[in-house]
Amino acid sequence: MCLLNVGLFTGGNLYARETLEDGVIGLSKEEVHAKYGTPSFLYCEEEPYRRYEIVPLENEGRVRGTFLYDVIIDDLYKVKKNGTDCEIRFYYGQEVVDGKKVFFVKDYTVEFLSSPVPLGKVADLVPEFKPALTFNKVFQERVLNYDRIRLIFVSDKINDLSKKLGSLYTDPDKDIKDWALSYDIRLIDGEPQNVSANSMVYEVGMSVDGEYRIGKSAHAFGTKLIKNPLK
């Protein structure tokens, strides 16, 4: 945990496994533990029953015995950065390599627990967000049933890993070709639609997304393409 308190994540990619521009999506579970330390808790979700469990590490065996199938165990870290309490969740996908199951990061979230953070300061707490500062594609949406805005920063860089993650874990539509690294910025309730570097953020999600998929639901969310407020 002391490593995580020095910086939310350490810089550089120390591992041979391919990752996206953020340097995290694509790491194996073992690489995450080696790089970021032992998780604070384990997070388990059983679908389609929508059953959730957050448990200490020593309870992994017990909670596994209560699920109806082999549930993927995700990692949850509680850290403090620049006086801000943060909760980081790594969500894993699964593949078989040389006959063995390998779990790798398919997406992750950082929630600011103690107080929201101005959009212009997010990269100070989450260095993995820095690629988004140069992105040309930024979409603004209104979250249904809430007085809340979501921003989606999408990279122009598409590669085999981003396409694989999108087709396997994000959307069953196999015709989508523009999967790329994306940042899902969730603003606090009541923030004005005229977003800026001063808009207040409570959570950042890192995954893959694409303009085609976003456009499929644009009518429901009032989605619009805006200028990157961080440029």
C-alpha cells in the first residue's frame, strides 16, 4: 500500500505484456499485484443474479463456495492521494494461454471518495488519464434519470488489443471496428452543461469505447461531440 500512497499509479510499463496507452489495461492480475501491491479487498459479482460481495482477502475461499459458478475475483484498493481518499477497482477478463487461465485488466475505475476533483486536476491524481488531454473525440451525455453529465474521451488509436477487448467484453455487436482506449468521466450532480476544466468529477472509468457504439445510443442520452475542455 505504501507504493500506492507515493503515487496513485507508478509511471512506466515494467512488463512485457501489451497494454493500451494508459499502461494498465491489458496487464495480468499478477502484474497488477506486483506493480501496485496487495489489494485492500476483493470484489466479486455473480451475474445474472446481480449479487455483489466486497470481502477481505482471507475470505476468498469462503465467498467462492457460495457462488453457483466460477466467478472472476476483482481487486479493490483504498488509497489516499494528495489528501483525497480514492477507491480503485480493477476488473478482469479471462483468456486461456498455453492451457492456463490468465486474468487481465479489461477496465478499471477510480472514485474520489472524500471530495470531487476539478476535471483539470484529474491527471494529477490519476496519471493514467494523461493521454486524454490530447484526444480529439470527446462526447457529452446526460445520464438518464439523474441531473448528471458524463464525458467520454476516446482515443483515435485502434489496435488488436483494443478491438479484442471491445468485441469480447463491451458490446456483442461484432461489426464495431473502432474500439479504442476511452475515459468515462462522471461529473457530480448538478454540474452545468457548459463543461470546463473546473467541472467537478467524482469518478473516472478506463475501458474501451468507440464513436460507432456511442452513436447507437446517442438519441437516448442526447449525446453530442464537444471540444476537448482540457486542450
